[in-house]
Amino acid sequence: MAYIAAIDQGTTSSRCIVFDQAGGIVSVAQREHRQIFPKPGWVEHDASEIWTNVQAVVRDALSHASLSLGDIAAFGITNQRETTVVWDKATGEPVHNAIVWQDTRTDALIRQLGDQDRFRERSGLPLATYFSGPKLRWLLDNVEGLRARAERGEVLFGTMDTWLIWNLTGRHVTDVTNASRTMLMNLETLDWDQELVDAMDVPHEMLPEIRSSSEVYGTYEGVPVASALGDQQAALFGQTCFEPGEGKCTYGTGAFLLINTGDQPVHSQNGLLTTVGYKIGDEPAAYALEGAVAVTGALVQWFRDKIGLISSAAEIETLARTVDDNGGAYFVPAFSGLFAPHWRSDARGVIAGLTGYISRGHLARAVLEASAWQTREVVDAMNADSGVDLTTLRVDGGMTANNLLMQFLSDVLDVPVVRPIVAETTCLGAAYAAGLAVGYWSGTEELKANWHKAAEWEPSMEPAARARGYRKWKKAVERTVGWMDEDDD
Amino acid sequence: MPGPIQSIQRAAEVLKLLAHGGAHQLSVGEIARALDLAKPTVHGILRTLQEVGFVEQEVEGGKYRLGAALFQIGTSYLDGNELRAKALNWSDTLAMRAREAVRIGVMHGKHVLVVHHVFRPDNSRQTLDTGALLPWNATALGKALVAFGDNWPDGDLQAFTRHTLDPEQLHADMNVVRDRDWAYDLHELVEGEASVAAPIRDRRGVVVGAIGISGPVERLCDSPDLPPRLELVSYVREAARSVSRELGGLSW
């Protein structure tokens, strides 16, 4: 019996999950890597450490299930998006730590590049520190001699998919979903856009070849490496959202709502991103609208690690259930500005509505509720852009284990919230795309048949309470913007 | 018999003080004032407690709070939400393999508290019953929990069907459960339904929960008066082992 192994190179850890043909999990292995914070707002990873960890989790996942490489039909890759690494083509050594998607060091560069919507038409993205292109530009400007070496073709650029595929197979390629997050790719041609590349002042020589999300890029120890998808696109694929109008929201460090818009890119009027959903081999690409929320699970982690009122992320629910409501407190976690639909890099977090009555239980509630209200904002934007109201929200990710949050989410959206039977949709999506490429699965219909509902939460909140809560949330959001000044670091 | 040891009494006072208010943090001076002790005495106690992990400081020279080691040895209690988070992947996989609804339970007084529920994977209409209480004596989950638990929950045992076991049969069944390391119920809670469950163990080998499936006897059993099929039992036990591994209760 053969299996598919998905490698999930995430923000805090690398994992390998082995799936069987029914999409069931056979084995899991995980290793965390260091988060490097050289300055406030800067976040880096050691790409070499990540590669070492990826090799280790592949080994561990196989040995946990007593499997050998011969049992694996293909590897699939999914990865934290936008995180940028440049390495020496000859030695394979990174020239600098990878700059992580959350990193805001390119703030000044972004302002200097001009109007926020300058590249939106071509790239689908607003100018923001989030994307890879500006991070690459920062490296070229700040690592001594790097630009000259890039022009001589001595160094290579990649997002984490590219870094892994290069190490696994020796090829310098990226997939179209990851490329769509660089701000250097043209959404229509699905190739590097000369105007964008010139505007960002990036040498063309260092860019990888853009390929589909589902094809054999090469082999690792004789096993085909057959898919790459950015983590959110992989979750869309894993939730089998193959029809226009189908979408999902994944709750991890941040939250990401993606809706399949079919074979044409839809440009947002409401602060959403236009991105590539996936591309299977030679088939036309499927596009997606994306509502990205920077901080959801990360707020719970912050509450655990920096505030110390809980010792594990799951305990937030226990603490939150010690009270019946938020006591009037609202927590807007604009730790590195606000993402969709606001896109305000000058915002910083606030806890609004504090009174002497507020206890730690109320704060725990406010922490959880922040994820739900932020989702409400992007769902509203999605409804406005598409002209069709969402009727059910498909969710996945680790936070779906939190029943209180899922119920509250259903309450504030006023639609049922549904979790599929494999919560690990990110890995599942990468496995599905790889399996399709090597013929392990026959097609998307077979994959859809694997999708089953594992849990459902129905709305039960009074409309008046919902309206009042949303009004307060919006007032709290207003209080975050404009916090940063020109002379702040 | 020697008398009470003063330094242990004082250490206990310090721990009680820190425990008062949960994640409360106190400085050496604050503790000394509260307990009416000399600062060097308190400092010495805290240093020793810190070495064994019973108290900790966020930063060197900062305030003290209760340490992680204290929670680990404290009780066999495991946060139900934590258990659900750790069990998510394996309960999903169990539901897919067995094609039945999955529940994870923990003892809550005299009842089994459902901390996690995965729907039967047939996309039929089902309602989440996380938070519901089940009788222990007529469910596989309850029997798996009590068989490996510290005590027999007191109170009269309700009979739900003519198949619900009487106390004598139940005691005998418990010995079998302990031998086999899994439990089942057949028509004992609801006529025509069966369930299978196996214990989940933490790193100390203590049973902290149970995971199981339930459904109509026609699907779970080869015949209405036979125990559930061994194939299903093996899926349940495998899931229990995987969750136990996740909790550090078993090595790979």
C-alpha cells in the first residue's frame, strides 16, 4: 500500500504528515524552529535549520508508521508564504536569515514606493510589508555585495517552497501560488512581470521558474516531489473548494479566508487580495479572493507566552468559560498593523473597554472573540466584492479545536460553521495536489468524495447582541489606527 | 515520630501564597511581608523550590510564580480542552476508519463528560454534543475510565435497558476491561446500540480520558448478541494509543 507524504513548512514549525488513499492521517512528525527577533518588528528564520528540520520530520514521520521511502508515492509541499530567502547557488548557503512574512522592516521602503494601489492591477496585491518582493529588495539593498552577485547569477531567490524544492531536487522553481505573493508576478500571464520586477529593482537572474502547483518537479531519494502550494491555497485545495464560490477560513497564527473565483482574477474594492488559488498541471489556473487577518492564534500564543495566564493554547477556552461574556472588553491585536480589510501599517493593538470589573476570564474571552470579529470583517468584505452572501463557513486549522471560539464565530457571522473531518487541510491539500500529479488519485471528484463534515456549530446569538458587539468592535478598531508616528522605529 | 519540619511547612506556605490567585507573581519582599519571615529565609526557600521546578521566574531577579513541575505532579487532571486539541487528528482518523461517530470522555464526578465529538462521516444531520454528560455504567467510555480510575463512583446505578449490567456483573466486567485494555457496551444504554472505547494515558501512565465509537449494533457487531467486531476494536485502540503518544504516554 502506498502513501502520500505532505511537508508543511510553517511559521513556527515544520511538519510531515503521511496520508492514506482515503485522506486519513497515518503518521505525523513535527519540529519547531527558532524565531529570531533582531529588533522590534523584525522576524527571521534560519533557512538551514529549517532544511535540517524538514529532513528530520520526513524521517520521523516514516519511522513512526514503520514506513520506508519505498512506501511513499509522492511528496507534496506546502509552506508559510512570502517568507524570503536568498542563497548561494554554488554552496547552497543562505546569504542572510530568511525574512519572515510578519516582518515589518520594509515599512519605509513601502512608503517610498508610493501609492498603496500602485501594483494592484498587475499583481492583485496592495503595497504592504507582507509580500516577498519588498523583502527581497531589502536584502539586495542591505547585504553587502548581494546586488552585484545577483546580477552575476551567483545567488538565487526563493520563498520557502523554492528553498525546499531546490534542496530536495536541485531545481530552482516556485509554484504559481507562491509566486503570486511576491508582488513580482503578473496575475494574467502567470509569469514574472517586467514592470513589477523593474519597479522593485530586482535582478531577473535570481528569480525561479514559475511552474504549476501540481506536477513532478523532480525526485528526492527516488520519490517524486509533486506539489507546492502556499499554506492557505493548500487549505483551499484540501477543503476541496474546486468550484467558484466555494471557500474556507483557516485558523493558525493568522486567519485566512479564501474563496475560489474560477478562472478569472476578481479585483477587490474592499481590501481583499487577488491571488492564485491553484493550478493543476496544464489546466487553467483557479483564482481566489483572500481576506488575510494577521493575528488570531498568535494572540493566544502571546497570551500564553508573554502574559502567562495560561500554560497551553487550549487552556484559553477553560479560562474564557469561567465567565459568561467579555465584560465589555475588546482586544484588537494589531501587533504589526492591520491586514484585511483595513491594511493599516500604522495601527497598533489596543484593549478597549477596560474597567475595574474586567477579570482575566474576560480578557481570555476578548482574546478569542478577536478572531471571530476579524473574520466577520473579512466576510463582510467578501460578500460585498462577490455580491453573494456566504451561507456556510468551512473552517480548518488548530483553533477549530476550540469549541467556544467556533460557536462564537457562528454567532457573529450568523451562518453555520462547519469543520471537515480532516482538520489538517493544509497538509491534506499538498498531499492531494501531489497525489493527482502522480496518478495516486484519479481526479478532483474522488477528492471531493473524501470530504465529510466532522462538526457543525449553529448561530444562536440574538441579533441585537450581535449588532451591539460588532459596533463596539469597530469602535475598538478605530482606536488602533494612526498610532505609529514618523519618528517611531 | 519526629515533629513537623519547619522548612517544609514554610515552603508549603510560600506555595499556597503563590497559588492564591493563580498566575499571581510575587517578589521576595512581598512574600516575606505576607508570611512575616526574614527576606534571606524566603530567598533560600524560593531558590530551593526553583531548583526542583516548583516555582519559576520570568526574568532573573524578577518576581516568582508557581512552576510547571508543580502542575505536572499535582493531579491526574488534564484540561479537557487540551485533550481535545491533542486528540483532534486521531479522533478524525478514527471516525474515518470506523465510519462511526467518535467521542472522547473524561470523568466528571459520577458522570462521563464528553470533551470531544466527531460526527459520523456520512454528512447526515448531527448535533454536536460536546459538554454532554453520559452515565458511566452503561457506556464503553465510562467503563474504560472507571476500570482504570482511582475509585468507583458512589451512588445508585441506573438501569437504562434490560441489558444494563447490575453491580455484580459490572464488577466482573471491570476485571475483563482491565485485562483487555478496552471496553464495550451492548444494548446497555440504548436498546439496539453499542459502543467501544479504550483508555488514553498521559506520560505517567495515568488514564486521563477515553476515546470510543458508538452506533447501531447492526453496523458495530456481526450479530445483535455478539461484542463489536475486532476490526473496529483495533481502530479504537490504535486511536487511543496515538492520543496517548501525543500526550507523551507512550514512546513511538
